[in-house]
Amino acid sequence: MDILGSDWLNLTVRWIHITVGIAWIGSSFLFNWMDSHLRPPETARKGVAGELWMVHGGGFYQLEKYMVAPDRLPPTLHWFKWEAYTTWISGMCLLALVYFLGASTYLLKPDSVLSPAEGVAIAMIALAVGWIVYDTLCRLLEGKSDLVLAALVSLWMLFAAWGFSQIFSGRAAFIMVGAMIGTIMAGNVFLVIIPNQKLSVASLLAGEEPDPAQGRRGKQRSLHNNYLTLPVLFTMISNHYPVAFSGASNWLVLAAIAAVGVFVRHFFNLKNKGRLHLWMLPTAAAAMIALAFLSSPRPPAPPAGLAAGSAEAAPVVPFDRVARIIDQRCVACHSADPTWEGIDMAPKGMAFDTAEQIASHARAIHSLSVATDAMPLGNVTGMTPEERAILGAWIEAGAEIE
């Protein structure tokens, strides 16, 4: 498939993934909000655990929740499942399009000893194992301590993040953690929540009393999905931020951001129940600020052999030396006429054909190739640490081209 067709396919699948993901997460947030705002009904009714009045779009809504199930099945029953299924399916398609078909560039580290096929096989097996371990922990600890279960699941996800960071590129490691979380969330819907709801429906149709344990089990998995939404959303956008995934301890950065996401979600869940803890949001903000300082990459050491001015001045780097590095390591893709196979246009419109173009993109070059090693992608052109330092010194000195 040519690059134009590939880009349009990528765009279409990504658009679908975002659209259905919004629908899934939105319904998850709404149902958890409604659960938290249920109040005892004004008039006691058999089986009704609570009711909720809402106003929206110029009309009033009355919601009732049954502790187990109503006495009879209503003629129309709405199921919420396809949002989850289509989000997972489109996400897996996107994972395959970008990271599996482009495994040598996007999935594996530049110095990986694995073949692309081996890397893809490991990724697929890891997603299956991720669900199996999570589901096993939930079943073993069913009806026991939710805190112990949360701690064990968190440790398992931390181990997975570390493992992915050892095998895959930093960018792919973050996406793989997100894919594992998404698989767990979709598995909860497909293998636990919906089957238990169907058992309750079958019991009603047979004139039997549904088993309350089925509802409790589904509710627990639904709550898990609620807490996992913000971490999985972060992984979806993480590929745009090399500052997060390009460091040696990127798995710890991911774990810290995920923990902040769970913490923020917990604030809103408590708030929905009328328990307002205002200190939680400033604490989350402070944690992100601290993480930004702690994880910020150190500037590269000044390149050897360059003249230096005053003690405060950055080393003087001749532009022709910068131009040679850019030409050798970057211009194959970042040009009006790229020569790299499969690249028909400069990525993100950044062309480095002239001195003025290079200078105008100095900030992006620093962010992607100096402060981090996100570019060249997979370091396919072999940019060295010394060359990154030279670029950094030139940019910090003012990115002069004269």
C-alpha cells in the first residue's frame, strides 16, 4: 500500500478509535456518576435500591436502580457493550497498522536482537497474559479485600511496564501498557459484565430470582474500568511526548502518571458521593510538577573541540557542522523531496533543505533530538550522542546560521 493510502487508513482507524472510545468512557463516567447519586426512593418499591432525578436538554429524567433485577423483564432493554468492543477492535487495528507492520521502526529498540515477527509475537502473547493474570487475581480475591486486589493488580501492571520497556522502544512500551489496560477493560465487558447480565436476564425469563453475586461481580469490574480510564487515555496521547517515554526510567514515569490519573479519578468518584476532598487536586498537580522536574532530561555535555566564550556563553558551533549532521541524519525524511523509502512528504511538514528552515525548526530539533532521542525515529540513521550535543550547543547559543 502506498504511503497516501496508508496515511488515510491510519487516520480513518484513529478517528474511529477516538470516537468510539469517547462513547465508551463517557458512558462509564455517566453510569458511575449515576450510581453515586442514587437516593432512597420517596415511595418504597420492591427491589428498588435507589432513584435519581436529572434534567437535561429541556426535559426531566427519572432513573430507578434495582438491587438485583425487576420482577419482570421490560419489553425494551438497552445494552452498553458495543462501545467497548469497537474501541478495542479499532485500537488493535491501529496497533497493528502502526506498531506491528512497522515493528522494526516503531515497536523494537534500534539495537534489538529480536526480529519484527518475534517482537509482534511477544506483544500479542503479553496482551493475552495481561488479561489472564488480572482476571485470575480478581477471581481468587473475589469477595475479599478490594485494596489488596488493587495493590496486586498495580504491581502486575508495574511489572508489565518495566518488562515492555526492556523489550520495546519507549514509545511502544507506553502504547503496549495502554493496549494491555484496554484489553483488560474490554475483557471485563465481554467476559464478565455482559455474561453476568445475560444470566440475570435468563433467570428473569425463566421466572427465577437472579443471583445477586452476578451483579456484584459486574459492578466490581465496571468500577475497575472506571479507574483505568485516565491511565489508558494518557497512553493514547503519550506518543506525542518523547519527554515522557524516552528516558531510561520511562516505566517509572508511566507508573507515576498512571497513579496520578487513578488518584484524580478517585477524587471525582468521592466527590460524586458527596465527599469533597479539595486537597486531592492540588496534590495531583504538585505530583505532576515534581515528576516534570525529576524526569527532565539532562542537557548533553558540551561537544569536545569547540571554542567557548565567557563562562556563561554556550560553545560556539559553526553552522556548517550543524548542516552536515542534519543532512546526514535527517534530510532523507525531512525534505521537500524525501529519499527515504516509504516517505513521500516531510513528517509534520518539517523540511530541512535550507539553513533558514533548519533554524526555524530549532526548537523542535532540540525537543526531539537533543533533549530526547525520539528522532531520528528508531535512530535508523545512527545519530551519535556527540552529534546530538553539537546540535544542542548550536541551538542554545542562538541557532545562528551566519
